Amino acid sequence: MAFSFLNQELAIDLGTANTVIFQDDKIVLDEPSIVAINNLNGKMVAIGRQAKQMYERTNPNIKAVRPMKDGVIADFNAAEMMIKGFIKEVNSRHRSLLTPNLRCVIGIPSGSTEVEIRAVRDSAEHAGGRDVYLIYEPMAAALGIGLDVQAPKGNMVVDIGGGTAEIAVISLGGIVVQNSIDTAGDVFTNDIQQYLRQQYSIRVGEITSEKIKIAVGAVIPDLDEEPEPYIVSGPHMVTSHPVQITVNHSEIALCLDKSISKIEQGIMTVLEQTPPELYSDIVENGIFLSGGGSLLRGIAKRFSEKIDIPFHVAEDPLRAVARGTCMALKGVDKFPFLMR
């Protein structure tokens, strides 16, 4: 095609915690979904990793914002700035005098309302998108995991992201039963903050809590390989003196128990509504886990024991949705489940 350089195709996983962009089957951007804005003139100061370093550390003139909440746009202006900024960053690597026509596929939660769907589409169009397609995240996750979503059999996916846990049964290119619950990565982070306050009277920020989750995050106390305990520093809630404590994985398993139980309940609700033929396919093939939440140690084992169906954690679960949006972008004409 003579003018192919004038057409640009991007697959965007616009996540609550991270935004991943694929182009030509390659990851061209993987950054935190954060934008720092100057309060005086409303202009963008920083984006992605740079903005994350400012998060919870800014002065009154700068606010670091996470535009996405529970998987959907909570701050329309900040989201638009962020999408524009990320697309600009991708384009800066391919210097061109002409602005390319942008075609993109964006993943959205399966429980999104019409207003939320329109907000994502409008943000992408204002950021330069000419052809904007949307795909539900569990469908994208299933594609990214490598499941045949158009086959006449039941596949079940649980995608635990930053803002939502997306649970869906997929067959013949459609979502048969779905459940989107707002218990996911951000809630786990908050659970850890609350636990440290109550148990040790120590205050920690969101970023420290997230580091604890990554270092010693678990959902069962008995692990085959136990991570090293994590040392946490912070101010005492009463005296404000510096405190140092050590947290281990079994404590985190205890403090996350209630939230993990909510996800188990959400899975059970979907299974109860699943037609019998598809249910038997799911029992045979197992249930697939994706998203950052599926990296919590022992999660597949806990779910398998609780629900009595085998659970499998996808390869590279963090990028399953992004990979799926990339595959959807290549097959825009053959996937009827893409929304325009």
C-alpha cells in the first residue's frame, strides 16, 4: 500500500493502573496510568512513570491524577490529556511531517455503561483516533491468552486488573454470562494500608502498599516457595516517630481474605448462570486467570480448592488484555464482537 505510512494502528489497554500500547505486534508503551497537571494553567506537567514519581509527593500547584477508576474514565480531561500524551510519545519515535490516520482498538470493562463507553470513545477521538473500536476486556483477555473465542464451546476467563475483576463465559464469539466487580488491585492495595494502620499503627502511602503487594502478596498462608519478609518504614500514627516493621506473606493473605472471597463469590455467581453444556466445557478446560491480580501467590490453588474446578494463570497475565486488543486490531473485519 503506497500510503501505508499515513495509517497508524494502535491497540490500547487503558488500564486503571497501567496503560499498554501495542503497535505492529510489539509493545511500544507500558506506563502507569497517571498524569501530573499544573493547577495554575491546567497544562500537563508529566505523564506515566515520571508522573508516578510525583504521585502523593506534589506541591499545591501540581496534582498527580489517576484518570481511570474501576476501569473506566473518572476524570475526562485528565484521561484525554493522558491518551494524547501517550499517543504523542509513541509517534515521537516515528518522526513524520504528516499526522497519520489513527485506527485503534481499546479494551473496556464488560460492565461499562453507555456513558462510560462514550467517554472512552470521545477521549480517543479527541486524541486523534479516526477509527475507534472497543472490545470488552474479558474477550480481549481470552484472545490474549490464546483461547479460540469463536469456537462453539465454553471458555471462562477471570481478569483481575487494577480497578475491576472481569469474570466472563465466552462462546461463539460472544459473552454469554459476565460479572464485573470493583474488587481488584486497588482494593488489595487499600486493604494492606488499612491492615498496617490497625495492626502496627503505621501510615504508608499507596505506592509503598503496592510494593508490599508485589513483594509478599499472597492469598494462602501455605506456599511452596515463600517470599522473603518485607521491611516497611513509615510514621507512627500517634507519635509520628519513624517506625520500621517486617511484614510476611501470611499476614497479607489474612488481610486480603475478605476481598478475595468477594471475587470467589463473583465467580460462583457466573457459574450458577452458565448453561449446562458450557459449564461442562469449563470443568473440562479449567478457568483462566489474567491481569495483575492473578500474580498474587497461591491464587490459582485457592480458587481451585474453593470452586473445585482447575484454574490456570495465563502466561504473562499482566499483558493478556493488551495482547488480545492487538489481535483484535489485526482481525477487525472478522471479529463481530468489536464495537464502533
